[in-house]
Amino acid sequence: MSEDIEAAEKLQKATQTIRDEISKVIVGQKEVIDQIMIA
């Protein structure tokens, strides 16, 4: 079970890092970034 939690936390950190990097290029468009991440 703790492996699942660790994997989820790792995924969350990676997703946030990607979102932060994209937001450096696409400024002020959180909704667009969210749609890109989903696609």
C-alpha cells in the first residue's frame, strides 16, 4: 500500500513540474494548460 502512495506522490510532483514548465511559456492560461495536460 505504501508503494501506491509513494507512486501517487511521485506522479503528483512530476505533473506539477510539467505544469510549471508549460506555464513559463503559456502565461496566464491555467485552463489551457489543464486541457493540454488532459489531452
